[in-house]
Amino acid sequence: MNRLGLIRISHDMTENLGDLSCWKGFDLLQLLDLMQGLEEKVDGVLLLSTCNRVEILYTIADPAKHLHFYDTLIEKLPPTHGITPAHLTGRPVVTHLLRLASGLESMVLGETEIRHQLKEAVRQAVEIGSLDTHLHQLVQGVFRESREIRSHIPANLPLSISSLAVRHMEEALGGFASSEGVIVVIGSGPMSKAGAEYIYKWGGRQLVMVNRTVSKIADTAASLHAQTLSFDEFVANPGAVGPVRAILTATSSNEPVLTASLLSSLNTLHGQKPVIVDLALPADTADDAKPLCRFIGLETIKRRLEENRARREEAAAKASSYVEEAKYRLEAEWIAQVSAPVLREFQKDVLDRSREKLELLLNGHLAHLSSRDRRILHDWAIRFNRDMNRIHRVGVERVLKFYYDKNGQN
């Protein structure tokens, strides 16, 4: 467990979410290239990058080199505009991952999008081959345990950043019921897709989904009876979609996609400024385009969430005990996996010796038994031996719980 490490910047470390954009410009392959020149070698790496956090999860060969690895990697990464990236090692990494996957670390407590984003990060890491066996088992265990933790978070809290953003859009428009004008959704990521689904669920019907690669949004668009356009088609003739009431955008572009010239070319409804809900980081809306719309960004959503801080903290506290229980189970799994090669040899040796002694017994004091009774006794002894070999996992879990509870360690 002491080989685990995590480096992160997130929404809770800055007043301005735009500060997080400094680490939004690289992907997992670029991160792995940066690590190639480092003296400390890592066995596994996972990169999670969302609108309100960037996190690097890793396992290192030598736990004594965590700090030096952190220092040298930070020197190679883009500067963080006054934010000091947090560095966790060992058990606190497991606690953080459980809270993260459960939505307890999110801007919107208990939101579901982070789970999908984390799964996508795992998928990319598996595809590239950057996850070692221990890290892969850990994140799978985190997904399993976080489902239980989530069940203890009050259901009346906002579902996600997307749901809260769409509520802002609905309020700005005065409702989705009007049949006039279209709502454009730009992007193919979880935020854009979830946003489109909430708009449709809450009454928005004239949807246009836009993305650079149309095939990535085709299934979602079909389920919502939405029109699809490539981004190039939309930019070339924005008026073709009809009067635009609102736009929800959440792309991964490093440059603004909604420029002043593009907004000026829109066919708006009765001359009203369109509502722009921008969930991208860095923002998809250019600064000089904001006066041309009614702009709602991540900062607006964050301010709304701060108003409910007390309620969120109370709900998080209720779920914290379940996080601790889950942590013990994951640690036991980690130790069982690490110790498996040694235990396997030990267990094989014990089994071989047990078989020898059983044969001696059956050929000696128990030689009078019938062949049927001998077979029953033999099968029982083998099953009992296997059951005993499984006990070490439960024992490790209980020892961990006793030790850390007694010593008050996190």
C-alpha cells in the first residue's frame, strides 16, 4: 500500500476554477513521455482530467522515492498559477479514491458523472497499458465499494454538475416548454451527453447536438430525437439550425470554440441574447463573446453550491464511516494480492505435507476403513485445507481494522 501515490489539483484548492486549466493541456500519453526521463520509475499510472480536477495516480517501485518523484515531476509539468499540487501516499490515497468515486469530493456532493469519468480514465490507461496489476485491482475495488457508499448519500441532493447547469439554463429561459427556438449541445463527453439528457427529460425537445466527430454523438442524439451536425458544419452556417435559445458546451478544446463572430452569426429568438451554459475548462466561450450572450459558467455553479455547504458537509459526514469500512476491505485485498506468490508456495507445501500424513494415517491406524469411508475422509481433509487457506484474507482485514482504529491513523 505504501507504493501508492497521488498528485492532484482540484476545485477545493482555488477560488478561480480557471486556475486548473494549467494542467488541462496534456493527456496520458504525454504524461508518460514526461515520466520517461525521470530517475524514479513507476509501475502504473492513471490520469483523471475533468472540468474541476486533474489527478495523477501512480504506483512507484521504491516507496522511499515518493517525494523526489513528486518534486521532479512537478518541475516538468506546466506551472500551476500559485496552486500547490497536493501529494498523497499510502493509505490516504485509498481514502481519497473511495471518496472521489462516491462523489464525496465533487463540487456537487454525490454526483454520478465523476464515476463515469474515472471509468473512462481507467479504460484509456488499460488501452495504453499504463496500469499495473495492483493499481488495476485497486480501482476495480474502489468502483465496487463506492456503490455501497453512495447508497448512504441523501437522494435529495443535486445529481450532478450537468443537472445543476441545466437547472440554471431552465431558470434563465423561463422553462423548456416553449416550442420556439432550438437548444444546441456541443461536445461528446459525459457532461455534454448528460446535459442533453437532462434538457430532454425536463421538457426541452428541439435539440441539436454538435461535435467534431458526429459518430460519437449519434446514439445519444437518436435516443433524444435530436438533430446532429459536425462542428465544422455548425461554424460554417450557424443560422441553418434555426433560432437558437441556448447553447450548452463542454468540449475538451484548449481554445474557445464559441467566438464573438460565431455568436454574432446565430439566428437568435426575437433578438434576445442566447443563454450559454459553459461547463468546459478552459472555457469554450471567448471573453469577447460573453457580452453577446447570457453567460453561465462553472464559477456561477460553484457559487450556488457554496450556499449549500453546511448541508453537503453533514451528508458527507454520514457517509464517512462507510468509507473507512471499505478502506479496510481494499487494503486486505491489496495485501492478499501482494502476498499471494509467497502464500501460494507456502500453501502448496502445507497441502503436500498434509496429503503425505493423511496417506500414512489411512494406511496405518485407519487402514480398516472401507474405500468409501476413506474417499469421504480424504475429500473432507482437502476441502478443510483449502478453507483454512482462505482465512488469511479475513484475518488481514480484521488485523488492519484493529491496528488503525487503535492507533487513530488515516
